[in-house]
Amino acid sequence: MKRLSGWDAVLLYSEAPNVHMHTLKIAVIELDPDRRGFDIEAFRRVIHSRLYLLEPFCYQLVDIPFKLHHPMWRENCDVDLNYHVRPWRLPAPGGRRELDEAIGEIASTPLKRDRPLWEMYFVEGLTDGRIAVVGKIHHALADGVAAANLLARGMDLASGPERDRDSYTPDPAPTRAALLRSAFADHLRHVGRIPRTVGYTVRGLNRVRRSSRKLSPDLARPFEAPPTFMNHHLTPQRKFATATLALADIKETCKHLGVTINDMVLALSAGGLRKLLLRHDGSADHPLVASVPVSYDRSPDRISGNYFTGMLVGLPVDAPDPLERVQRAHDYANDAKESQNLLGPEFVTRWAAYFPPAQTEALFRRLADSKERNKMMNLNVSNVPGPREHGRVGGALVTEIYSVGPLTAGCAVNITVWSYVDQLNISVLCDGATMDDPHEITDAMIEEFVEVRTAAGLSEQLTVIEAALAQA
């Protein structure tokens, strides 16, 4: 048994019927002609053989009586792979659009709390004899870095603890008395850590007070997110879209303009969203505010837990010139990083340990039910470096990987970018009321990339990734 950290617990408490807190990991897998018999039963056998490396898949959530403390993970619990690994078949022609629509349906239902908080869907019917595996993992279980490491283990890209594969034995369920004793002991430990948490906070506030840095008046700040078509009360339905760019094209453009890949992802998001704001709202006069997760523990061995903070970054949708959008995205990101470093990246996560469970859960439920727009932020945007070499599942080649995080209350769009070998893969999640087709966003981002390259004097012809699914 182990306690959820305060931040893990907050990600659990923030879930509501219309705000699902699972993340999605999608792998497209190419089957050789002699392996076309690889079916869901064979895939379940692969997962079973690697379950000893995927410890978080064996964690079950255990609530504390009377919500006296954050829940605990019961480790080494029973795992029914017939329940967790599920079949799905796409309609013809089985291309990117059909896969994206299926993933939207998969994303539209929450994970059940009485089972380990994950599901996998074995998706058949893709073109060229391919299959896809869609992993649905609760954010309380793993952040982007941990999920990437977990994925690497599942694809034979990273080793795990050496032990007998057949040594897995479920742990007994804890008694009510044991849970209460553990809660009391952990509360005492949390009280003992208060002086260090206060000291960390005071040092951060002193750095902010001594800083000579001034925010420019036009920089988007917390509580100044403008109203947009993306910001409204969420529906439970989810829609999903993907697109693929060549990582080499991205790197060439970044090098030419003197910016990072993160800067370029923010700029493409800003340019793509500017087009949609003009289309749906008729104006794009103010920068948007994006919550960008930043990890402060990138250990390659970490496969569970959440060690990140949300950095609020301005998206310059109001800039009419594509190169100006790139430069301002770069400047806004640097400003946000400086502010985060002044206060300390662990400021919120350290204090989250002291959030009262019942009251925090009720607060998030009210936010999810509220018809008021989110004034702090407009959307989530993240960029996660994925594996640099091809993975395999059961010996079959993984040709593409996509990932997306959850929507948050009042923010109906999430843009997540994962790099994989030679690809930069874009995923967009939105709710059912925001737009009929979220490929509007992926198409606009690709159009923006062409505009940036053209304005920079680079070729507007983008490299085609032959291994990837054809664009929708």
C-alpha cells in the first residue's frame, strides 16, 4: 500500500461526470503478412507476460473511511485482462479519420474506480493490415513522463526490475482499521514536513519580491483569459483528431528561426487557433492563456506519479504575422519559465498534500458544474518527447504514437504533441459541443506550419512520413 501524493489526489478529485481525467496513449502497429493472425488473445498474452514490468497497471484505488486522508494505492491487486483489454473494430475504410472517431468514443466514458485505473483497446480494421492499441490511463496514476516510460517498457524499449515473471501474487485487501491507522500516521508525517514547505514558499516569495522583472501589459496573465468558442460548460462527449509532421521539418524550421521545438508547438497552436477564432468568433484580438505542463522529475525509471506543474503561457493569436507569432510565443514561454522558476516549480504540488479531500472534491465538482467561463486559462497545450527509436509489441513494429491529456473545467480543447522517432504527432481532444470536427484544429496547425516556413524562406513542401497513416 502507498499513499497518493497530494497532486495525484487532486487529479483524482478534479474528475466529474463531464470532466474525465484519463489520458490517452495510441500506438499504431504494423503487422507483417505472416503475423496477421495476431489477435486480441495474443495481445492479452503479451500484456500478461510484461505485467511484472508495468507495476502501475496492478494498482487499485482504495478510499480512506470518512475521507480522512488522500486515497491509497493497493499494489499487486488482481488484474482481469479480459476486462481491461477490450476489442474494437473500425468501419471501412479504416483510415486515420475512422481511428480518430473511435478514440473519441473511447475517451467519452470515465474509468471505473473499483478496478485498476486503466483500459486498453485492441483496434482492428485499419488499412494495410495494421492494428492500433489505445491505452486509457487515469492521470492520477501517471503524468506524461511516467506514461512515456511505462510505454517504453511495454514496447521493449526499456528494462524494468529483474524478477521471476511468475512471482506476481496479489496483496490482500487492507482492513478498515489499517487504513485509519495509516491515515493518522501519514498526517503526522505531513505535519512534520510543514516547516520545509513553508520555508520553500518563503524563499520563492522572496525571489519574486526581489525580482526586477516586469510583465509587459499585453502579456496574458492568470484570470485574464478572454472568452472564446472553446470556453464553456463541458459535455461528457469527446471528439479526437490527429495529424503527423516530419520532425526533421520542425527542427529545420526551429534552427532557422532560433527557437525551440516547444516554442514552435506553441506558435503553431497560436496560429491554428487564430484561424479558428476568426472563423467561429469573428475576432482574435487578445492573447489566449494556455496551461503548459512542465515536469520537474524526468527520471527514465519513473513509471507512476505526477511531478509537474502547470505553467501559464500566452498564445499570441492576436499577431497577424506568422513570424511575429513564433517570436512572441518564444518570448511568452521564456517569461512564463522565469516566473515559474522564481516561485519554485513545486509550489503548488507541495501544498496540495494538505488539501482536504472532501472539500477539494466538492470544489472541483462545483467548477465542473458551473456555467461561468474559465477566466484563468483557455486550453491545455503540451509537448512531450517520446521514444527516439522504434518500439515493438509482441514482435510487431510500432509505426506511430499519439497522446493526449484530459480537458479541464471550462476549457474544451487540449492540444498534445508527442515526438516519435522521425515524427511530430499532433493530437487534439475537444468536447462534443465545441466543434463538429476537431480536424479543423489539426488542419489549421499544419496550414500554419506551411505559412511559417514560407515566411521564413523555407520550402513550403512538407516531408511526407510514409510510415504514418494518410492525413484525414
